[in-house]
Amino acid sequence: MAVKRGNRGGPRKGAGRKPVVAGEVRNNRVVVLLTNVELKTLKKYAKEEDLPIGTAAYKLMAGALKRRK
């Protein structure tokens, strides 16, 4: 039988994934291939907005889809 050492293991307060507000869950993965010029433009936009590239791409795509409704 293993001897437990110290205070390792077990649940910690505040650990784990945080709850998400309904309607804001993004769980559908889509793959998009971009040209070098398109990727450079996306990276520039992401840097200007201080966003990760994936979030910047999402914002652009979601905005375009809302306009099409």
C-alpha cells in the first residue's frame, strides 16, 4: 500500500473549467485554409485588436454571418 505524502492530490477550490453562460458555448470545430496573404492580414488584425488569431478569425466570421441574416 502506498503512503500518502504531504498535501498532494484531491480537489482544490476554484479548480476546473469555469461555468459558461448559456448561448455562448462554441463547440463546433471548422477548418479553414488561408493563403499566405490572407493569413498575414488575419495576423495583422489580431495584433491590432490584441486577440489570439483564432478569436480574431471567429469575430470576423461571426460578424459576416450576422450580416447575412
